[in-house]
Amino acid sequence: MRIVLVDTNERLVQNWRNLMGNVSTARHSVLVMKGRLSILSGSQINKPAAVVSPGNSFGYLGGGFDLALREYFGGTKFEQYFREQLGDTYRTVGSTKVVPLNSWGRDGFEYIVYVPTVVAPSRPLFDAERPRETGFEPVFNAMWNALIHVPAGTQTLVIPGLCSGYAGVPLDISSKSMCFALRLYLIKNTISKDLQRVLILQFLGYNYAPFMDNDWEEECEAVGIDVRKLMKFDVANDSINEIMPII
Amino acid sequence: MRIVLVDTNERLVQNWRNLMGNVSTARHSVLVMKGRLSILSGSQINKPAAVVSPGNSFGYLGGGFDLALREYFGGTKFEQYFREQLGDTYRTVGSTKVVPLNSWGRDGFEYIVYVPTVVAPSRPLFDAERPRETGFEPVFNAMWNALIHVPAGTQTLVIPGLCSGYAGVPLDISSKSMCFALRLYLIKNTISKDLQRVLILQFLGYNYAPFMDNDWEEECEAVGIDVRKLMKFDVANDSINEIMPII
């Protein structure tokens, strides 16, 4: 699968480039682009393709990237279809729903992967005094959910900056969480579930020993992760390179 | 379906009684009990039954009500089964997974409805300076998800106090959110989706006009909700009776 990270914000895109480097695997590749959804073309989008909606709990597509989705796929009539597909009901932040586009699909897109990030945009999500709980964690969750719920067989997944608009998460935090989630996703089949669990716990700042009592330390050595750096990881200040395997 | 609210905490149980009163509908009834999971018997549990696990993101059952579930259904071997059913992977707070008990079932219980409320119990969820974001909203979400995801045909759903243990949400907040979610669930088929949306937005404190632009005000009058009280609702101080229909 090709994962396309696309946004109009120059700095966010540069962060992505810095954090992702040239990483790709046998099964996945990553393309980072500056621009709008509408600039993506047949050369970047292999069908069937999916695109992430980092939406609100009621499926309205009135702002930010969601508004771009609405305009791209069919305006307010499309929004009506989208909300009907979501059951016109409250969907919690942290949930995921894959919405088939059916006849609304175009240019190879067949699905929207809906991951609500706010209940409603009446106030920002981010609180500078609680960057982990209101920045790093919700962005990691939305990114992780989008990646693991994309339908099997999807050839391209398009993802914009998450929570970086009205939700107010600073670009450095959004890009860091998105890229950690993506890099972890890219290697998830090469590391044990135990190590995956420890990496997530340490990234998010839950240094909880009872959830880390397996033999992952030897595995760290085998894949080139410094255990001491992992155990002292501070998401606000440390590079994710410190806790990623040396590929 | 019968919804059984059960907890060992006297005050939480009393809060539930005060907030639920004698409410029941043609399709659902509510039973409030003080005690442990193990005191529930054939007289309260009609099969097939389900019980909520307000767990952590990795499905460990090491504390609180989850520990009671582990002991009740089969100890650490059951926990191993449970975590395998969850895919031994990270599941975001805000997600839901219905886990069939299969041969681990007993006393009529056939499902656990898993709604993770914390990533790991290394720090409390609740922050007294942000009671909406860290108290009312996560509890409402977990309760709402449990109710809407319970398998069709379930006769009894057992729910403990949510987030009121190590997650640290005060009993008054937990019980208020649980009971608002439950009372809303009980009436969801008698009010429009538009009004349901407005009630949720106002309860959670997202007074966002673009999501409230339908004709729900007339409906409020018809069901006995005071529109002005609804628009000024302050979850920290106002009674949920103020924004519930007069049944």
C-alpha cells in the first residue's frame, strides 16, 4: 500500500519529510506531498484508494480537510450521503468507521476512513498544559486507527495533517505522532506484539511495568533499540529515531 | 433488555438510584444494585447476558472491575483468551469490541463488551481542572458505546461504575454521565436524531450552532424540554432532569 501524506502547510510537510526520510518496505511506500487533495492525480493514486476524514463526532464536513472532501466528492448532497452512512448518530472520538463511497467515488477513491478527532469544533482539542493527553495521544490514535482499519486490498491511503487545523494541535506534535504511528505500522510485522506494546506505552508516556513484563529487551538489542533510551523516552523532547529499530 | 448497574460503592449506587428513579420503557428496564459481580444471580441475569469491561488499551484484566471479570470467568487463562480475542494489540480509548465468551461463558453471560477507558493505569484519567474533557466526556462515551454495541438479542447488560476507580473520575461525575447516557439511550427511539444530537452537544458542552440548525426546538416543547435551560446547560452544576423529556 502507498501511504500519501498531503497537506497545504509547508512546515508540516517538511516535518513529515524529516521524520519519514526515505523509509519504505516491501509492502508499503510513503509519499509526502505539499498541496490540496485535488492535486493528487493518477500518478499518485492507485486504485482502490481510500482517504482519511479526521472529522467530528457527527460526520459533518464543514471545515478543514473535511470541507475539501465534501467539495471533492459532491458537495452538500455528498455530505448527506456520508452522514447517512454514519447512521446520523454520535460517534465517539477514538472510534473508526470505513465508509464506502459507492457511486460517489472518483479518481480511484472507493473509501473514506472516518476517524473523528473532535466532538464539534466549538473549542480546540489541544491544551498546551497537557500536550500528551490532548496532542500526542489523540493524533497517534487517529493515525493508528486509520492505518489498521483501511480495507484489505487498498492500494493507496491518503492522509492529511491530523488535528493540526481547528483542533489546534501544534504541527510539531501532530507530525511527530503521525510519523511514529506510521513508522510503527510499517514495521509491525517485523517486531513482536510485546515490543510493539512497549513502544506505544513509552511513546505515549505510560511507563507501566505490569504491561511490559515480557522478553522484549533482548529483542530491542536485536533490532537496534537502546533500552535505556526507550525507558527514559520523553515524547516532548526526544526524537522518535531513538525508539525505532535500525532498519 | 435489562440494564443492571452494579457496584460496591454505596454512594455511587445511591447516585444511580437518584438519577434513574423508576425509569423503564416498553423495551428496557433498569436495575440498580450494590454488590460485586459475583452476587448477581439467575433472578437478575436473563440469558443471553453481556457485561462491560471498562478496560485498558491492551486488554489486561489486572485491576478494578476487570479483575473481578478475570476471577469470575477463569483467571489468568481467561485473561489470555480475552487478550487473544482482542488481537493482543493496542485498542484506542473510544473504541469498542464485543468479545464472545464461548466456552468461558457462565451463568448466562455470553459476551463482554470491552470499552477501554485508559491506555494504562499508570496515571489517573481525571484532571479536576478539566472535568468535561477528562470526566464527563470519557464516561459518557464509554457508557454510550457499551449500550449501542451490545449484541442484538442480549437480554441483560451488566455495567459497573465507569472510570470511578483508578481512573479517578469522581463518583458524582461518573454517575451523572452514565445516567445521562442511559436515559438518552432509553428514549432514543422516541426523539429525533436532531434532538438527540443537540442533547449530546449540550450535555458535553459543545454549544456549536452549525450542528444544531434543525427544527428541534418545537420538538423540545412537544416532549417537555425547556429550550432555554437546554441552551444554558452547565454539566457541572445542572441536573440532567433539566434536559430530559418529561416521560
